[in-house]
Amino acid sequence: MLAKTSGQRPALDDRSWVRGLLILSALAFLLLFLVLPLVSVFVEAFRRGVGAYWDALIEPDALSAIHLTLIVAAIAVPLNLVFGVAASWCISKFDFRGKGLLITLIDLPFSVSPVISGIIYVLLFGLHGVVGPFLKSQGIQIIFAVPGLVLATIFVTFPFVARELIPLMQEQGTEEEEAALVLGASGWQTFWRVTLPNIKWGLMYGVLLCNARAMGEFGAVSVVSGHIRGETNTMPLHVEILYNEYNFVAAFSVASVLAMLALVTLVAKTALEWRFGAELAATRH
Amino acid sequence: MAIQVSGITKQFGHYRALDQVDLEVRSGELLALLGPSGSGKTTLLRIMAGLESADSGSLQLHGEEALGLSPRERQVGFVFQHYALFRHMTVFDNVAFGLKVRPRAQRFGRSEIKRRVMELLELVQLAHFADRYPAQLSGGQRQRVALARALAIEPKVLLLDEPFGALDAKVRKELRRWLRKLHDDIHITSVFVTHDQEEALELADRVVVMSQGRIEQVGSPADVYDHPASAFVYEFLGQVNRFDCTVADGVARVANGALAIPTENGVQGEAIAYVRPHDLGLSPSAGGPGRVSGIHVVGPDARVEVDLAGLTLEAEMDRERLSFLGLRPGDRCAVHIDRARVFPRR
Amino acid sequence: MVAASSTDDAALPSSGGTVLSVLKKPSVIPGFGLTMGFTLAYLGLIVLLPLAALAVKAAGLGWAGFWNAVLTPRVLAAFEISFGLSLLAAAINAVFGFVVAWVLVRYRFPGAKIVDALVDLPFALPTAVAGIALSALYAPNGWIGQLLMDWFGLKVAFTPLGIAIALTFIGLPFVVRTVQPILQDLPPEEEEAAASLGATRWQSFRRVVFPSLFPALLTGFALAFARGVGEYGSVIFIAGNMPGVSEIVPLLIVIKLEQYDYAGAAAVATLMLAASFLLLLILNLLQAWMRSRHAR
């Protein structure tokens, strides 16, 4: 028998053929839409053997794409981390007017198409943008350069840390902080010794998701990048270029690194959920 | 005077939590702030600790104006209702926290901190739980950790917010006695908030009864119980019979004269009379105005319900007295009132 | 013993200045000014200011110019394709996502925990990777594309059908992750009550369980739909990108931008942004309405 039910509550048991049918259709759906695409990335990557795979990764343009991806994430993720902590501190520890609006605004980037997330910066800083001509006269280039990539990445990953921390810190309330203050701790001591240890797993969870998106973002960075090989190509953009040049093995080789990143993210995320499920529960409504 | 509260007022939106409160807490006493929820007792306690600001008034801690001081400058010990133990720290680290966060110049050395913490853990009888985390302790143990943590900073006053509120009945009683004993040993000026009259009357040196942001009465437990200063205190403390009455020439007449009670305090006209059940005497009388409508025996005590001219009265006596009187449901009886307080009807 | 001056706000602990204290309840916890200031500055610079630039650019066209830029056959077709196919993909996900959630919560089978973790793959996998993987799978010479071609003569990649496949992938976790926790917390007593009152298993599902899950299902559906409308990376590789046939709105915006038609791109982007906000608003209203009806 494929499926066992809990057997604890007979009224909730479905007939065995219903169970079998539902499990099979769920698994078939997931196989078709999740497992096969994932597997195919690795199969395509190794189609010409390990040598070709490795060559695609150590080729200079690929290395520079990997380098750039790491740099962009290394700037965007810490900034959003600091923002997330600051935003959730003022939202969860204080009562003020307009809190609901603020939370909505923080969530806003999630409901904006990645392409639009890129375009807004082009319209602001680009040559024909609002402050573009001024920036050009100062010799500052943002669009089609690294600052643009960083800005677009910050935008699309903007809410990740904050939205994990806000519900978590709201649930934890302010009593422990009050206790620390009464015992003579300063504001910073209270934050580092009491608040931070209490939110560290939620913080890690948010950073994990934020980082995965920062390294994998395509649409937004595609718009601001200008696709200059070896200069403004992140890994996902490099995958696109290789694919459009019909260099499939190389495209899938670079893609497989990103897929690996996704798998590591999933494993770490699942491990956090299993280990600290109760503490993180507030973040998953 | 350990704490001097003068004219403290606190408003939350349109709701006045404290209204011109004056209070003196004497050095070394254990004082209870007693009142129903919403009476402002917790707000007053939090203002003393600096966890809440006051809109106006003054607060002196040992003669020093304290309203402008932050909680960390006030050096008060505060025990939170749900303890607020730091969940990621061991019992030891919780108690040591207040010593570890001191400015470097005033901080003790590692071994001195350890000595002090262990001493406190001995005091609260938790020395062998030093390495446990709060989640591994029972409610009563957590409460004692919270107390040790508050005492670690050698506070000038100790403030406790519903210290036994989250505990079950049996633990609550034990801990209450233990706290009283602890207070008798260390004599730290302490203020605790409670809504439980029994707790306040049993534990405190003096009781402050609060209602709707005002202090109704301050006095010893016997004082507030035996001589309630207001109708509110009468109703809030203990069981009470309450009748509408009309007072004329020092006599309160209830139910068109079915009962006449002598009064002393010069109230005239429409009023409310309060009589404790154990101040209400019954005697069997075939032609009496009352009729026994129910008898409930609880342990050694008996409660007798009496119908009198459409009112239901409750009398309390011990079982021996009841069997001596020989009253049964349906019997007629006479009602004597030994003592009553009358307050003008609002 | 003199009372402290009662009006001197600064003498009281923790009141955060006169302007702030109007908006905010006083608190002893420090750091409000610092964190709020940083939050608002960062939010303003990163999110609000750039979005305002979009609005300014689109407004530069004027009312008539805006509609001229937007009401062209190519733009309208792109909207039809984006919204239509997102709706289709969200519907597919509503059905199968519901089944997946049901199976994960109610049945125990080997590997269930792995399956559960895998559901989030579309959130974690970069969209470009998903895009090339799907197009390789569904291309006429791919593993699945070949079978569909041989058995049904069906061409998927480089047709609107391919877009639907990509959007299904990208929206897959939404329905599962909204329905799953509600199903988990559903009190079993309700179904037991239904059974004891004589309902068949199907009746108790149909009349007791499903109505409780419906708001969550609808939420997941709307989230998947909203995500699909804006999706770019996973779609462009498999779509074929034929104007009027398989060209999605985000791609059209990029194309306009590449042709230096900034105003046109801004106009289309603004319209799409307005559409997704409207969608979100409707969703929130719907949820509020359902919560008031099914308040537990």
C-alpha cells in the first residue's frame, strides 16, 4: 500500500483508491513541473561531459559573471538586512499612526513586476531619465553599470528580511526589552544581548531567501545591465547570453551552479524550519 | 519615605488610567495595589518603574525626583507578570544580566558576579538549576528566577506585577508564603499589583484599593476589610449583602421597613446599605419576616439564603451554629443586623 | 517636595520629541527616531522615488498621449496574452496545488517531507534557469516536447501554451502554501461532526471542509495570478515572443525601452502596475469580506 493514513480519526479517512489517485496526481504534477526541469538542468549541463562543463565555468566571462553576482549580493543583502532589522524594530516595538500603510509600502516591491523594478531606475538615472543628464555631466554612471544592478537587486529583495522579522518580533512583544532596560541595560545592549538572539533564526531565514533572490534575479537586472560581457553580466544574464548564442552546454553549466544555489537554499530553509519551526511559526501565517 | 507619588495623572487616548493619584510607600513595607482590571494599578506600578510615562505629577524615589529618569537610572527591581525571562539565556545568565550590562567602571569582576548570582540563586532555592533554560522550568521556578534577577541589581525598591497571576492555585499559595518570609528576611520596600483580594489581605502590610484610576482607600488589611471607606471597597472586598434603603433620623429602612438598621454616619435620604454575611444574624421565629430559601454547606461553613419582603439575603455562619439554630429550608426566621454601613446612592 | 512641572514633555522619560509624540505613543524602548528615520529614508530612496519617476514619465505624455501609447493593437494583445495565460496557469495551480496541499497534510507516504520542501523550488530557482530548463524540456526535441509532438501533434514551446507552462511553474507554490496551513489547523471535529450526522465523506468535504479552505484557495490563486502577470525571466525563453501571439507585457516594455521609447515603456508599465495594484486591492477586500463572514 502506497499511502497510510493516520488511522487515528476514522471520520477523516478517505477511501484507499481516493488516496492513491490523489497522491499519484500530486506526485505526477510535481514530477512534471518541478523535478524534470531541475533534473534537465544538470543533464543538459553534463551532456558533453565533465570537461566541457568545467570549461564553461572557468571561462573568463563566466568567472566575471560569478564575481559580479557575488559582489551585487554582498552589497544588496547586508543593506536589506540592516533595513529589515530597523524597519521591524520600529514597527513591532512601537505604536504609531500609519503603521499599516508602512507595512504595505514595505511589501510593495513584491507586487511589482521585475521588469518594472528595473525600468524605474532607467527612467530615473538613465540618459533620458529624470536626473540622468545631471549625472552624466558629473561623470556618474548608474544605469548599464554596477550601481544600477545593485539598486535593482535591492528593490526586488527589499521586503524579504523585514517581512520575516515583523511578525516574529510582533509576537515576541516588548517585555524582554523592558526587563533589560529596568535591569540597567542601554539601548544597544538591549538590542545585541536580548533582541538579536531572539530573532536570529528568523533573521537567518530572511537573509537566506533574500540572498537566493539577489543572486538569481533576472528581469530587473536585465533591464539595467546593458549586457556588457565581462562587465555588467551577472550569472543569470550570462546564462541568457549563452543560451541565445545556442551555446546550450555552457548555458546549462552556469545554470546548474544557480540551481545548486537554489537547492542549498531549500535544504537550509527546510533545516531551519524543522529545527526552529516553533520559533519561525509567526513568520509563516 | 521610599516612594512618594503626588498628583500622578495618565491618559491613554480618551481613557484616563490614573487621575491625580497620591500615595506614600514607607521604607521596608510590603504594599499591595489591589483593584479590578482597568483600575490603573498596573499603570501606576509601571510609572514607578519608568516603563510608562506620566502626563503630570511627581514621583520621588528615596527623596529624589524620578520622573525624568529612564528605567535604567532608577535602580528599581521589576518582576513582570509573565516574568519576561530572556529565553535564550540560562537561569544563571538571566540573573547575571543586570550585573553584566553595568558600565565598565562599575562592573564587578567575573568571579564576583558569579558569587553574587549563586548567592541569589541560593536565596530563591534554585542554585542547582543555574544551567537550565527558562523553558525547562516550572511556572513557580520561573517566577523565582525573575525575582532573583530583579534583586541582583540591588534595587532600592522591588515592584511586582501580578506576581502570582500565572500560577495555579496550589503553587500560588506556597509561593505567597515564601515571598512573605523572604520579605521579612530582607526587608526591601516592595509594591505588588494584584486583583486577588485574598492575596492582598494575606500578604501585604498595607493595601491600596484602586478603582477607575483613583485610590479608594489605603490601610492595613484589617482596616480596609473591617472599615471600608467607600461603597466600592465594600463591594470589592469579600461577600456583601447590598440593599436599597431610605435613611431618616439615623435609621435605615429596607423594603418598606421590613428591616430597620441603625446607622452612624449621618447619611440622609436614598442610600445603599452594606452588610457582610457574617454580620447578619438569624433566629428561628414562627412569625418572623424572613423565610429560609436555601442552605449550602461548604466545608465547615454554612451559607443560608433568606427571602425577606422580596429581597434575597445571604447569611454566613459555621455549621455548629446552624445545627444549633435548627433552621431548615422553608422555615420562618427573624433577621438581626449587628453592623451595617450606609452610603448615599449616586 | 515639589511636583515636577507637568507640561515639560522633555523631562518625562522616552517621549520622542514634540512632533513625534503626536503620532506615536510614548514608550521606554529606545531607537524609534533612528530606526524610523532610516526606514523612511531607505524606503523613499529605493522604492518610492523611483516609482514616482515612472509616474512622472508616464504623466509627461499627457492624458491623450498616454492612451495613444497604450491603446495599440500590439499592447492590447500583450495584455490579453499576459492576463489570459496567467489566469489559465493560476487555475491549473488552483486545482493541482489544492491536491498537493491535501496530500501533504492528510496522507503519509514515503518522501512526503522531501516533496514538501521541493514545493518551494520555484521561489528559490532563478527564473532564467527555470526558463531555459522548461524550454529545453518542451522544445520539439526535448523530453516532453517530443512525446507531446509524437502522440498528440502538439507544439508547446514557442507557443502561448509554453507561456502557460512557465507561469504554472512559477505560480506553483502559492496555492499550496496558502491552503496548507489552513488545512493543517482545520479542527477535525467538524468533519467528525459531519460524519456523525450522517454525511458521506464527499458531502463532508464538499460542505464542511471546502468552504473553510476556499478563502485560502482564492488567495493563493490571486497571488499566483499576480505573480504570473509580472513574470519575465522564465517566460521569454519558452514563449517564442511573436508580437500579438506570444508576446507578454513585461517583454513588450523591455522592447520599447530598447527602442528608446521611454515614454511608451513608462505608459505600459504604469498601466500594468495599476492593474496589479487593482488586483491586490480586490484581493484584500475579498479576504476582508470573507474573514468577516467566516470569522472563527
